Amino acid sequence: MSPVMRMFCFISLPLSLVLLTDAAPVRAEDEVLFNRDIRPILSDTCFACHGPSEKDREAGLRFDLQESPFSELDSGMRAIVPGNIDESELYQRITSDDESLIMPPADFNKHLKPEQIELFKRWIEQGAKWQDHWSFITPTKPEVPENVKEGWTKNEIDRFILRRLEKEGLTPTPEADKETLIRRVTFDLTGLPPTPAEVDDFLADESPNAYEKVVDRLLSSPHFGEHMGRFWLDAARYGDTHGLHLDNQRSIWPYRDWVIDAFNNNMPFDQFTIEQIGGDLLPDPTLSQKIATGFQRCNVTTSEGGSINEEYLVRYAVDRVETMGTVWLGLTLGCAVCHEHKYDPITQQEFYQLFAFYNSLTEKAMDGNALLPPPVVKVPTEQDKIRLEELSQLIAKLNQDKQKLYSDVSYTDPTPDAEAQLPEQKEVVVVEDEAPTDVTLLGAPEKEWHFVEGPDHPVFSGKKSLLREGTALSQQYYEADKSPITIQQGDQFFFYVYLDAENPTEEIMLQVHTTKNTWHHRAFWGANKIDFGQVGTTQRLHMGDLPKMGEWVRLDVTAAQIGLVPGDVVDGLAMSQYGGKVYWDKLGMLTFGNFKQDGYESQHIWEQVELKLQDGSTLPQEVLAAIKVSPAERTPEQSATVQHYYLENVNPAARQKFAAIKADIEAKAKERTDYENNIPSTLVMEDMAEPREAFMLIRGEYDKPSEKVERGVPTVFPPLPEGAPVNRLGLAKWLVDPKNPLTARVTVNRYWQQYFGTGLVKTTEDFGSQGEWPSHPELLDWLAVHFIDSGWDIKAFHKLIVMSATYRQSSHVTPELHKRDPANRLLARGPRFRLDAEMIRDNALQISGLMNEQIGGPSVKPYQPAGLWKVVAYTSSNTANFTKDGGPALYRRSMYTFWKRTSPPPSMTTFDAPSRETCTVKRERTNTPLQALNLLNDIQFVEAARKFAERVIKEGGDTTADRVIFGYRWSTSHFPDEQEISILSELYEMNLQEFKNDPTSAEQLLTVGDSPRDETIDPAELAAWTMVANTLLNLDETIVKE
């Protein structure tokens, strides 16, 4: 049936992609292999009571180790007697009719099938040959089979595949046609479709290496790194938000750029591993190597109130071990968090030995809901580095010019050192007995200032005190003082408070407003309840505990402590409290006054003032240190330091000579600071100077430590490489040590899965006892060793796969072959399955001409239904409200889409993209009506259809048939047949007539999406072609990789 005749039966996946089954069963004449045939049954039905877990083990019998089942049991029997089923207690139990004897027990939730019992029988009769679990044995390179059908094989992969096919009595399917082949390999290597021009070039190239030239071109494309990076980001659980509680935004997109660059630069996989696991621990790590460690900062984090720091530090470390285990080892290490692994030879102690590698990081348990929870690094581009260096050189030159000015200044202190006396500070009272006048009075919850008199109320000074009482934030404040206070050197705020003991407050705060229109200067006493400014800075400085209750207490804070500098103009003050009853009195400032006339003209007097202040001084440390040395004892350098600072910044006459060049320096310094502040940062890893102790945790509970553990790896594996440090760097080197039996196997299997839909080991995430036996075990081992021997060359490995005859087969399947191998595990035909979520959207963008091909950069926010974020968000979250991007950012590749973990992009999740809250190495592939509706109606796809229609009209020729052919080729990379041309032409004519009769509907259709419409095209014509384009974008042949 023509695909166009099925135009409204969208994304109907072939049955072979839905009913995935195992390869052909073991035939009666075949040898029964323990690893392939017996171990999976034991793991599934017996290990729960007779496996690695000592706690759950029954009768002292375990089937995960060779010695136990062949040894004499306490009963005097043996579970397995090779060659003798009558004396093998295992066989007698699994065939017993007695419910008290049968195994698995009658009340167990799993039971053996007759064909499984038959396998045990044949295995024992054949001698019960034991094999250690295949995946824990370091692979060796098997001999490449010698095949008869030389004309079909193109590389070593094909020889292994052909040997299996011949054994099964099958033959390979012929090579796919050239249009299908270039479409398949272009999608597989770049995630994008080929253009008709690229297809035509390939069709016209009749050279023997025409296909290889296409492959090499695609491998060198920058889109290769994007496409491969997308798979890796699933494994890395990359997201643009923290993932828990507020799910606020985090900045880690430079790590995504690092991944793309690594694939494009063909970074060897061992280096790729080392830099992500331990890049920060390399000798003199580069910025790039630090950025790489973002892999381990991609885990979900929180800052929810009430969360316990130690609990979340444990959670983060557990997540990192589990992720490492899945990505590199293909093991479910997390099953050993609470107890011994029930199926694999991983003890709980060994899990926590791995945990110890991640237990000594400098990150805090609470992320602070911050964009950049430390540790972080700046990520300047080469252009940024050049500009920063230019500004630094300009500033250095200006400072040199400033030094020359000192010789032009003649200064004699008018006050000899012996006569220098410290002036007295004066109190300037701002609030006492009444509110300030000539100001704007404000307050919360009411504006009226409530002054009370004694003797019923305590009063410190004058006749009245100011009373505030409330249950939460309560404050009295003013702004816009027409007689503002100019801050002088050494100024100090003071006020008196009386805290009611019967109705105590939790916090009191003094806030200062300046004419710069900011309330960014605050000091508080007591609990940190009033959420203004950033705590620990001059915006919210903690001064100590609450003062004693039931009596008047004076509190002081210097202007310098809360970030005020001489010259700042204060035009507002606030007296704030959190709950309780507080009396306030005599608020003001202690000041030395303005020394412009009588003090600052003397360096000696100025020095006395600074010595008096010291702790509240704003002087640079080197200047203050020099002042503390008596003038007679100062070195020439110290004397110059003090006098230069004084002349440049204090003396009224001298500082005018420095004003212009200082302004230039400050302007350039600000420009450099602003430039540097705008350089993006990203999250990285960093270890503590001294490792934290690590312990086994009873039942995995953070507050129940038991035995102390040291860093190490499970004993089933080879030890850390000789000379490797016992830290994350050593762990990374262990992962890619050629002796490690799993890393190479797991990696090449995951790559194989990308091309064929299923790995040689179907359970990509589990190579342990519960995992599936490889469909082609020798091929898997050959690929793993070959990958290592190649220097872990990623591009070479991908080329090996796509150059194989196995990959290049047609996906056409006969009824007989489909019945024999519905899931294509024997690989007698080429791959065929629906594109992944990102590829479907990118395909539409590319075909329509909307695609913005910019590589790298921050995440973007394309179309999505309104309100989705708000439904799952706290109101205080900075990702509660979704704001769509505009312009070119709207049409970037889908891998750059902003990923909010509590509400991932709906157009992606509809097509089975994961939430990325945890590591994902194999996506599900479903077929639902919602997917068809998404492709038909989602604004992105409707807009893409409109822009595709414009391309068809302007580039596709003058006749309807020519335009149909043009559109069909862009969509499917093939030429349509006559029937398809006829159907699509009729669809166009039908829609054209409807839109001519209903121009309003045409206008409504053409307004979908932000991209501008070509006003020169007749609306009815454009709308009609939009409907044809919409149909083309929804064809199976468009969204399925053939």
C-alpha cells in the first residue's frame, strides 16, 4: 500500500518494533551453555534464596558460585551431579510433585516452565559444565570467522553475523537502495535528514567508495557531535534545573558544549571518561577538563526547608555511584545500597567503597536554589580572554600614568605628628519622640508610626519610644529624606531596643536606603527570618544574637560593615522585626563630622581616625597595616603606601589632581568587571583537602552508619591500576583499564543499540545476572577489544558499524523472516524504527528551512502549551512561568531545549524522551494516538508545514506534480510513484478549493507560528500546500528510519 494512501494512519510502527522477542530458542541438538541458558533461569527464579545475599540464603546453598552446588550439602546430597539427573537434588526438586519439596517453592511468585526444566535436564546430562558469568571475564579478541559468502561481507562484523545466519538457515537481505541508505546513515550520524542535493550527489556518484565518502563527510560534520551528545546527555541525566523542590534554573550548559566538542574532536573514549570522572584531579587541569566534571554535577539537588544536609550528601553520592555503574559497567549497583546485591557479586561493603570516592566533595548539600551552586568556574571564550587581557593592559597603563602624578604633588602636613589629636565623634539623632519630618513615611503592615509614653511603656530617651508589635515581618521606615546624610569616614549607626520578654521577637534588623534607590545595606540580630538581600553579605549581615530581653540595649553597626562608603547619601532608614513586641528609641549616627575643612587636610589626623576605626575601616589591608606601624618605624614602601593613598583619596586639594585618571581607571575596571561578570559559569567537581570518612549505612539510611570503609573496587573486578591514585581519577583510570571486563563491552553495545534499536545485549542497562545473554557474544567481545585496540577511537568505531553490510541491508522483511525473527535479533535485515523525539522535531525544522544550525550555547525555550510549568511549580520558583523565546532561538536543534526536570518539554516526552531525573541509557519506544495528534496539531509542526509549503511553492517548480515530487523528496529522500503523485495532487486541489471558499480559515492557518509569512503568495494556495506539507511531515516514511 502506498504511504500516502495511509496518510492519516500516522506513525504506525511495524509489529517487529513492538513485539520484541528473544532470538531463536536452543535447538535439541545444540549444547546447553550455562551462561546463555542456565544462569538466567537461576538468577530469575533461584538467586532470591540461593544467591549472593547471605542474609536471605537458604540451606547454605548458592548458585552464583561454582563450588556450592557441586559440593555435598548438610543433608549429604549434592544439588548437581554432572551427568546424573537422578542424583542431582536440583533436578529432583524442580520436577517434584510434592508441594513441600518442589523448587521454587509452591508459594513463590515464579515457577519453572517445562522448556526450562528440559534445559536443566539436558545441561546436567551433558556434564553440567560451569561458566563464570561472561560479563565479569575480561574479553579476549576471538578469531574472525571464515565465511564462504565472500561477496556479501564488507568487514569483520559481517563475518560474525553471517556465521550465525548460516547456522540458523537464514540469508542476509540485499543492500538497501541508495536513497534509503543515505537517509539512514545521515540520520544515524547527524540526527538530521539528507537534502535532495546530497541524495542526488550520492546517486550520481558511481565510484566504488561513494558510500564511504558520504560516511566520512557525515563524521566530519559538526552535527555528528550534537547527535552523539544527545544520547550521552540522557546517560548523564543532563537538565537545566535542579530537579527537586523549587526546581530552579542551574547553569550547566557549558558541560553540554564540552560533550559536543569532545565527540566532534573525536576525543578517545578513555580520555572522555577520565576527564568527566576525575578531570579536576589531573595534574594542572585545564579549564576544559574542569568543565568535563559537570557530568557528576548533573544529579538532582534540593534546598527545601527542613532537608537534612547529611541525608542529601548521601543521596548525591549514591546517585553518582549508580550512574557510574550504569553508564560504564552496565550494572545495577544501586541494588547494593541497603543489602548485598541479590543477583550480582557486589556486596554492600563494596558499594560503599565506591561511595567513598564521591563522599569528599566540596559541594554543599543544599543548592541554595541558586543558578550556580559552588564549586563553579568561569567559561570564557578565546574572544573573551583577548578582551579581558586588553582591558587589563589598559588599566595597567593608566596605573602607571597615575604613579607619575605623585611626583607632581607637593604636600606638607599642616599638623605635626606630635600635635595630631583625634577629634571627638558627635551623635546625630534621626528618630526620637517623633517621626522624621520632610520624609516619606512608610510602614508594614500600617504606615502610621506608633509612639508611646511612660510610665506604662519603657522609654530610653526623651518622652516617648516607638512601639511595634506583630506576628511576622513588621517594620517602620522612611524614604526620600529632603535632608539626607552624607556618609563620612568612620560613621556608625546606633539605636536602642527593648525586647518584650512575654512576647519575644525572633529577629530585629536595621536597613539603610541610599539615593541610589537601593535598600542593599542591612544588619540583623537573631534568627535569619527576614528574607531581604543575600545573607552573609552587606545586603544582610548577621551581627549576632538578639540582645537581652526586658531592658534597654544599644546596638551599633558601622557604615562600612554594611557596605556604605564615604560619599554615599542616606535618605532612608528602616526598623524591622519578625514577630513579637519591640520598643525602639534614639536612632541615629555617630560621626567624626566632615573633615574637609578641619581634619582631612592633615594626614596625621586622618591616620588617627583610621586607627580608631580599624575593624570598621574600609581601607585596603596593606594601607591599614602600614598605618598601624608608627611613622618613625615604617619602611619607605609603607610610608609611600600610606601617603599615596591619602593624597589620592583623602586630601581635598591633592585628590582633585587624581580625579580624572582615577575615574578612567574605575571606568575601565568596571568595564572589565562587568565583562567578566557576563561570562558564563558552569558547575564543576572539587574534592575536599582531606577526605571525609565513609561508612556502610544500615539499610542505606544516612543516620545509621556501621563499619568504616576505605575507597576500593569490587573484588569481582581487577584492582585499581598500579600507580593509580585512590581517588576519582584513579577510579576513572580503572574504568578504562583494558583489564576491566565491562566498560568496553557496555560502550560498544550502547553504540550498537543506536543503530539497530536493540543492543547485542538487549538489557543495555544490566550486564549482570539478570541481564540478557548477548545475541552474538563473540561479536560483542571482538568489538570491545577492537575498540580498545583502536585507542578507543569513537569515530572509527561508528564508521565500522555503518560501513558493514549488516547495517546496509534493506529493512524489508518477508512474512517468513518476520515470523522467524520478529525483533531482528539475528540481523538478517536492516534496522527500521521510529525516530527519537528530538530527531522528529529537528527533521521538521530542517525540511521546512526553519532550522537554526548554531552549535552550542545556552538552552532555549521553543513552543509549548501555556501553564505547564506553573502547575508543578512553587510560586517562588524562577521556573514557575514559561516565557517562550523568539527569533532564531525558537528554531534551534531540540538538544538545546531548556530541560525543566519536573516538567520536561511535552513534545519530547510524548515521543518517549526521559525526564532526566536519573540516568537513562535506553529509551522506551511507544506508539500512541497522542503522538499522531502532536504531529498534526502542535504549533511547531503546523508552522513547519507552512514554511515547508512556502519552500515547495518557491523552489518546487511550476506544476502541481513537480511541487509534489519536490516536497516528497525533501520529506522522504525518495521519488514518489504515480499513484502517490496523484493522491497528493488531489489533496492539494481539494484543499485549494476549500480555502478559496473559506478565506478566513486560510488566514487562521497561516497565522500559526512566529515566523513571518510570505505575503506575496496567495493565501488559499499557501494554505492548501500547508495541508499537503502537513501530510508529508506525518508520513511513516518521514518519521521512521528505514
